[in-house]
Amino acid sequence: MMLRFASLGSGSEGNGLLVQSAQTLILVDCGFSLVETERRLNRLGVCSTQLDALLVTHEHSDHMSGIPALARKVGCPVYGSFGTLSDLIQELPEQIRIIRDEESFTVGPINILPYAVPHDSREPLQYVFNSGELRFGLLTDTGSITPHIERSLQGCHALFLETNYDPGLLEKGPYPASLKARVQGPYGHLSNEVSSRLAQRLDHQGLQWIVAAHISRKNNTPDHALTELNRALGNGVDRILIAAQDTGLDWISLGCP
């Protein structure tokens, strides 16, 4: 069984993550306009009419602003928690699928595990994708690591992992004190160090890829994120990559050398 993923873009200006197994294609989040989404999908060799499902992690605009227009165009199911999708239930009643923490569901050959995370939004979820023996974990937009998160992400062959900020750069950066407190609070975002410690604690057997994601342009750099992950993991992972805001990340296929 094949499982692969690619990023349309990752960061505070818009997010979108493709997951595919066989002919089943899923988009997680859409924080771009319809025109921009189509452009980014085309760059990855697909178009919106191929999408079988949309998943939403939470209602913040960088993850959800493009979902209504895209859902209306494609007509596919839209999965998310009640808190996340409550404003869309009347607008798209035939397409909305309410899901809950730890209640797995399937789209084609992909089994999807939603799991709850602490973030300042209404009932946020992140996802783990399984196809055959392959397992891919997504974790962005959480302010702290819980035992529930660690259990959910064990045994993954690839991780798409938030490395949002460097504490030193955040402290010296342009954000007001209230926003700095929100970013580094228990319902905000993950620093490079916290994400790296999580990756270090997870089972590395079979872990091929870690993608550093949701990197702040004002409070972090790709080099800071990569340095911290490499320091924590050493040779424990085959490859560590960056999902960029403007260019995203090209397709990564699991199980392939």
C-alpha cells in the first residue's frame, strides 16, 4: 500500500496538506483563496476536482479561510469537530461530517485517527493517517505536549511537526507582550526545543521523515528549526525537511528509500 504527502504551504499566512493513498486524495486545511489553492495544487500535479475529502484541524483563518469556497466547488465531505465546523453546518449541511477525538474513520483505504490538542480554538483536532502498515502523523497548532499527543504519534513513519518559534527570537521580535505570551503559552504554539524533545521521545523504529512546519517568519528561521531537531535526534531519522510558507513541500512517499 502506498502513502504519500505534500504541503501546499505551511505558516501563519496559509496552510494546506495533501495526503494520498492509491487514488484517494485528502486535503487537510485550506488557508488560501480558491485561485491560490488551485495554483498550489497544480504545482503538485493535482487539481481540486480530484479531492475525495477535506479535513479541518481548527477554525483559525490560516487553516480554514479557503474551506467554504473549495468545499462548494468540489462537493466532497468536510470532516472536523463540531466546534470547528459549527459555522458551516447550515451552509454546507450535506457535506459536513462531525468527528470526535479518538474516533477513527476511513476515507478510501486511509484510516484516520483524530486526536485532541491544547490550542486556543474551538475543539481543535490533529490527525494520524494509516494505510496498510504505513503511518503518518500531523501535529501543528498546539501549545503544549500531552500524554495523549505522545500516544497518538507513536509508531509513525513520518511526522509533519510544528516548529513555530525560537524563544530568543520571539523575545527580541516585534510582537507585543500579549501576543508573545499567547504564542508561548500552553494553548499557543510549539517552540523548536519543545518539538525536538517530543520527536526525541517518540519511537524512532521505522521513522523515515520529519518535516519542520508552521515556522514563523518573524520569530524563527528554518536554520534554527533544523539545528534544534538535528541536535535532539542525531542520526535517529533518515531525513529532516522544511515545509515552507511560499513553496510548501513536494511529495514525500513513505516506504521508499
